[in-house]
Amino acid sequence: MRHGKYPFIIGFLAVPVALYATFVVAAYIQTFQLSMTSWSGFGAIKFVGADNFVKLWNDELFWKSLRHNGYLLLLLPIVTIALALVFAFLLNVGGGSKGGVTRGVWGSKFYRVIFFFPQLMALAIVAVIFGRVFASDKSGMLNGLFPDSWSPWLFLADERWALTCILVVLVWQAVGFYVVLFSAGMGSIGEEIYEAAALDGASRITLFFKITLPLLWNTIQTGWVYLGIAAFDAFALINIMTVDRGGPDGATSVLAMMIYRNTFEYSQVGYASALGVVLFFLTLTFAALTLRVTRRDAV
Amino acid sequence: MAKHDEGVITVGRSRAGTFFANGTGILFGLVMIFPVYWVLNTAFKPDSEVRSFTPTFFPNDFTLDNFKSALGEELFIPSMINGLIITAMSVAAALVVGFLGALAIARFSFYGRKAIIMVILAVQLVPFLALLIPLFLMLQQAEEGTGINLIGDSLLGVTLIYVVLLLPYTVWTLRGFISGIPRELDEAAMIDGCTRFQVFWRIILPLTGPGLVATSVYGFIQAWNEFIIINTMNDPKHQNLMAWLLYNQTERGTAWGPLMAGAIITSIPVVVFFLLIQRNIATGLTAGAVKG
């Protein structure tokens, strides 16, 4: 059976490896090279050594953006997973029980479809809608709901809250997917386990912490990885939604946003590439940590 | 907490708790659905009503004008067709390439296998934004070298990039599915005289069905909704609906009605696709995820 293994392996992997080699590895090598230059995107390329990195070290906006990246990387998974777990639990075993059989809340099938809708809506559309939700005058949905005597909240125009608004939108969009994901996971937990526990007098909360959570641990870890990726991707939303692209005053800037602006607005491709290099190492660190923590030894 | 009433055992469930659970469910459902409803509400309103400061929860004058004006935009239909072509091509290519790659990783042990898996995971995390400039330069050079149109006025370059974007998830998920198929099945088939290729074609491929569905949905959503790469690489006539939507928003200020109508039309393919495979999606997701 071992005979003739390699032709298959080579045949199957040739295309993906070639694609990766050109579009990812070679492209990244170029980014590394450009990070040592002061190239503007046009004309001659001048080598400047580590100048870009020195500049970066002294750039206040860089550190600010880095903190924002960390904030999203930490809070997006925690908030989303916590909410999704609670609601997946409600959908599956949160309702009343009849004859000892646990069931979801009323209308749980309907919710499952609803929760998926935000996932189907493109980021561009989500951004447009939440632009209306968070509008800083009385025409905004939230400000419209508040009593007339309140002065309108600024939301995205408020330095202190802008990033939280972005987080809210990200959670809103992501949570439904994880409700569905966790629901499916909970569905595969045997009914008899819940029954047995319920007969032993376990409350909802005990059921959740002692049965659901441990049995779902693998799925939760997978969710964590994908939400981490989503946190790195928050740039697309920030780009469309925020005041002055990453503002006000850098309050929502993330590394990717800096890369984008330096490339396309300030014509500082060299500096943008240096930021790209930093982002590269950050993501790799995240990947390594995730692999270590989740111990996917099955691979 | 166990209590007995009328001979039916209701365990660990207080009535108040159930009420609370249902209430929370409804509230959460409302928060999730409200923005979606607002899009629909705005899209069917005449402009004067959209702009009014007292919001109305249903259109007083139901109108389709917004849809007409969105569809009538010069680049709307071409953008939609571009998007469909790019999405279909990149999802199909990613499925074929990804399935074969997953097969190699899941079914064979070989030198460098772990490295490949690591690279796949890393690529999924790498922000593509940092690669935009090199990719642009690369495709430009390739265009000059080969004479094949790739970027600017061609959909080919963007499609290639999308394939690379979709591959990690595809390989990763399908690998999970394939690992879940017992090797004994392969062996039994080979004892019965199947070649290795026939095993892949007749046994593993059909059994990976739900995984293929799950990954194609993911791929479809990703490719259809992408706008940054295509906006950088191509001229306005060769972009997709999503890029058109954003361009439209910034160019024309706040024409909310047509914008929302455009958003609805843009979402239709994804929603239809989702509804078609809705039943398979949860199974597909978990099977891939849990064994991942």
C-alpha cells in the first residue's frame, strides 16, 4: 500500500503549494524588502536600512494602534463567545422541560435563522446600517430612541467610545454564527446526559457549567481562533465606519488601517511595508500561541 | 430544586426562569433583526420619508423607486455579473484544489506535512492588506511577461487572489471531514479491488459532501463580500457589487433609499444560497470544526 504514495502527494499538493509560494511567500518576501526602503510607490527605490522601524518605534499612532489591536483581539472573542454560549444554551435547553425532557425557548428554530442573517450581510452593508444606528445627531436610531432632553451621544465621533462602537458591530455580526455553531455542538450532546443531570436536581446554571461548557470546549477553541482572525480583519469595518478613517484622532486606528493609509493616502509604501512586517510577526505569534494553547495534536 | 406537581416531574426549572429565558431570547432576537428590518424599511420608502426626522416604522408610501434607481445605475448590472463570475470561479477552484490538498494531508503521512499545515494556518491569519502592494506589482509583472490580462480590466488576477484567500479554510475544514472517515473504509474498498484513485473518487468524495457544502458557503460569502482587494486591483468597470455599493455611498452622499435597495439586491445571492443549504450548514460546520 505504501507503494505509489508520493505521486499522489505531489500531484495533490503541487497546486496549493505553488499558489502559496507565489501569492503569499514571495509576496511577503517583497514586503520585507520594501520595508527597508523609502519607496513612495512610484519611481526609484532607495534603500534606507532600518529607518522605517526606528520611525515606527517613535510613532505614537503606532503604539496606539497596537493597543487597539490588542483590545479587539482580547474582547471580540470573549464577548462573542460568552453571548453565543448563553443564547445557544437558551435555544437548546433554556426553555421549560416537559416530562423531564429539556427543550429550547419558544421559537428557537426561528431564532436560529434570524441569528444567521447578520452573518449573511456584507460588511459594507453592516457598516452603512450601523452608521445610521450610531449617527451622532437626532436622526440616529439610538439617539432617536433616547429622550429628547438628552443631548445626543456622539458614539463614533467620541474618542472614548468610538472603538467600543466598532466592537459592538463586530460582535453583532459574529455572534449569530457562533450561536449556530454552538447549538450544533450542543445538539450532539446526548439528551440522556441532560436528563440524568436534571433528574439529579441540576439547575440550568449547573447544567451549563458542568455539562455544556466542558463538552463544547473543542468547538469553543475553534471559535476563538476564527474570532481572533476576525479581530485582525476589523480594518475593513473601521475603514468605512469611523470618522476620518481610524479617527477621531486615531481613537480607532489599528495596524491594518495604518498600512492602508500609508500605502494609498500618504504614498509611503516603505513605511507601510514595515508595518506589514510587524503585523506579520504579530499574527504568527497569535497563531503559535493558539496552537500551543489549544494543543491541536491531532494534526 | 426538584418539585412535583400533578405527577409531572419538572426538574430544575422554575417558571420564572423559563419566562426569563424566553424574554431574553426575544430581546436578543430583536437586537439581531432590527438593523435588517431597518434596511428593508428604508428601501421601500420614498426619499422624502427617509429624510424625515420622525422615523416611521413602516413605509407610508410603499415604493419600488429605490430599487429602480439602484438597478438603473450604470455600473450596477456589470458589477453584479463581475461579482458572480469571480465568486463562482474562485469557489470552484478553491474546492477542487482544497479537496485534493486536504486529501494529501489527511490520508498520507510524509515529510513536511506538519510544515504545510502550519503554513496553511498562518496564511489564514496573515492580513492580506500587507500583501496588496507586492501582489499588485507581481500581477503587473506577470501581465507584461505573459501578455495575459490579469488586473485592471480583467477578472483573472482577483480570482486567483481569492482562491488563495479561500484555500486555508477549505483545506482546514475538509481535512477535518476526511480525517473523520474511518480508514478501514479505504482499506476495505482496496481489498475489494479499488485503486487508490477510486477510493478517493467513490468513497471519500461523496462522504465529504457536507464539508464541501460548508466550505462553499463560506467561500461564497467571502468572495462575494470582498471589496478592498478588487477595489485596489481593478478599474471601476471590473469591480463587484460590494465595491460599487461603497463607491456609490461616498460619491453620492446620503441617498439612503437607493443605497439600501442596492444592499438588499447585493445580499440576495448570499441569502438564497444560505436558504438552499441551511439544513446542512450546522452539521457541516461542526463536523469540520470539532474534528479540526
